[in-house]
Amino acid sequence: MGKNLKVGIAGLGTVGAATARILIEKSGHLLARSGCNFELTSVCARDRSKDRGIDLSEFNWHDDPVALAASPDIDIFVELIGGEDGPALDAINAALDNGKHVVTANKALVATHGEMLAKKAESKNLAIGYESAVAGGIPVINAIRDSLAGNKVSRIFGILNGTCNYILTRMEKDRLSFADALTEAQSLGYAEADPTFDVAGNDTAHKLAILTSLAFGTKINLDAVYIEGIENITPEDIASAARLGYAIKLLGVALETDSGIEQRVHPTLVLRSALIAQVSGVTNAVAIDGDEVGEVLLVGAGAGGDATASAVIGDLIGIGFGQVRPVFGRPGSSMNPHVQARLRAHEGGYFIRLNVHDHPGAFAAIAARMAEQDISLEHIVQHHEDHDADSGRQSVTIITHETMEEHVRVALSAIREDGHIDNEPQMIRIER
Ligand code: HSE
């Protein structure tokens, strides 16, 4: 008989129910792997009668997650409620105040209150496990915090939102509309309660802000993340990019520049031959560039109940082994300040798609405006299949060589003023 650790779960959605199932069905396996008997004692959810595929009737049910978190019936509090403030934060504070370890999948909460909670947990020698908060089942937190700790990281980037990757994949492969693909992702249980958080890039930003702190040893700074979502990506953008050898992914990217740390979330062109371009559907991928190890790419299920619960269980096992480490890889009191890189100073290649009035000189004038800003073009193409005979418009796609974002913005605004296009140009950054 191993050490007994009593577990309470607040929030019984897809991840909570899967965590409860694993604790119940695989208790022997978990005991063999950890030497601990993880005993689920208590749960908390709004709806007691919902069918969750497992019988939870024998456990102590709480209406209030704070009461569960403070209860003497538990040693570890598992927070799967969600939301950056409110009951989730109150309950985690109550758990720490009452000497309980915490495991959470709540990226918004960790990104917003992580430093404060880390300091509190560390002062009481308690653990906060949040492996499940970033990239679902992929063990990326442990990889950066422990296994890659000997590296100086220069860049970390990845596909961090399963819903967006699912939508973009369905739009590319099956020509689904954005709306239909989103409905599918929701029905499969990938999307947040409010899917705007997924498609507008906020969910990716939460995860990126956490990874940035771990990778660069800095305080989490969610406000410094530049965010663009995928709502304005059209099937035409995806097809134009594909013709030029690129796929479109929603990436979170963090890197160290001369002026500070750049954190950005936006639709991004990646070469179709690159490994990350092959990552499709709900799958997530995180690439880490370390000075010793080179590039590491971690790929796996980024959303879904069972995959995310796998990471929750991994954190429980770590606590079972007595692993209480600094939450963000260094003590909360010695996290470095976050120095934000200069705005719009991003240097890279750009994909630009313009709806051009099809008349003589338009093409040349566009190229001239680009040249004025010292922007060197890798491709400028117009595809006859994109010609709209009724409106006389022609889709023109441009790929630039490395240039400054500000220069692209100035050139596009001049092209607009010249009257060659009549709607907003599409501009998508390229990550190489
Ligand atoms: N809504 C998230 C996603 C779930 O689609 O990736 C995991 O955080």
C-alpha cells in the first residue's frame, strides 16, 4: 500500500470528467508508477445530474469550489473551472492558504496571476502543476523547465490552439467555410466556452505568455503579446499561399531581439515542406530553439478531454513523487523583468494579397511603391483563375524578402491611396 494522496476536482467538463475517469479506472497503474494511491474524494460542478460517462455519486459533492479547496478531505486541489478570476482564483488561493498542492489547466489564470501564485506556493513549499494549461497533452512545461534547462533559448514558437488549427486545416483540405469548421470544432469539444478566445488568438496568447516566461526566465507579460486572430483568413488566402508553397497556421512566437522580447500571435505562413506545416487538425506543436540542443519540436494532441487529463495526471504523479519546484523554473522572487521589444519592428518576410483594379499600370505602380520602401520582392503573381470578370478585379499575391513591418505598412497605405485597390489588403507574416 503506497502513500495516500486525496484529490479533489473542481470543474467536471470534458477535462475534469476524463481526469476523474483515469483516477478511478487506472488507480492500480498510477500506484505502480508513482508509489502513491491517488484517492479521488471530492468533486464540485454546477450540474450534478449530467451524464459524464462515469459514476461520481459516491464522492463528496461541493457546490462551492472554495469550500472544496479548503476541505480537510483533500491534499491536492485540481482546478478545472476556467476563467482568470472569480471562483477559480478564489479556490486556488484557498487551496494554497490551506496547505494543498494545486494542479490547474487554466492558462488564462496562470498567465494573469502566475507570479503571485508562484510566490505564495513557494513560500509554503507547495506545488502548482500547470502542464495541462499549455498545448493540452504535450509535456512542454516540464520539457522547458527541466529537461532543456541547460539551454539558453533564443526562440519558441508553435501551434498552440487546437481549434484554430482544426479550422485552418478543414478550410485548406476540405474547403469548408470558417463558420462551418468552427461549428465542427465546437461540437468536438475543442473550443473554449466562448470560442472567440480561440479564433481571436487570446487562448494562444495566454499559452505563449507562459512559455515565454519559462523560456526566458522573465515575468509573465500577457499585455505585451501582439495578437491577431484567424477571423479574416479566407479560403482564397489559403489557396494563394498554397500555390506559392506555403501553409497558413496560427502561431504564437516569442524571441529575444536587440530591443527586448517580442511576443506575437498571428496567422503565419510557413513553408509547406517544414515539419510544423504538416501538423494538422487539433494537433499542437511547439518548437524550441536552444543553444545546446538545437531545435526541438514537440507534437501532440493540444485539446480534448483525455489528452489534457493526461497532463493533469502527470502533474499529480509529480506531486506524488514529492516534486515541489519553482513554478516557472526559477523562484518567483527572482524572475527577471520583461523588457518588451519595440512595436512594429518585426523583421521578416510578408505575404500580401491585394484585390487590384485590372487596368494598365496597376501592377507596375504596386511594385514601385514597394521599391520606394526598399522592399525586395520574392514573388509577385496574379493568377488568372482569381480574375473576377464582373468587377474587373484581379487578385495579386506578393511575397517579400526580409523587411521591416513598418515599411510594409507604409507601402500598403500608399498603394491604397493610389486607388489601385478598394478593400483592405491582406498582410500575413512569414516565419522561417
Ligand atoms: N480551446 C483550446 C484549444 C483548448 O482549442 O486548443 C485547449 O486549451
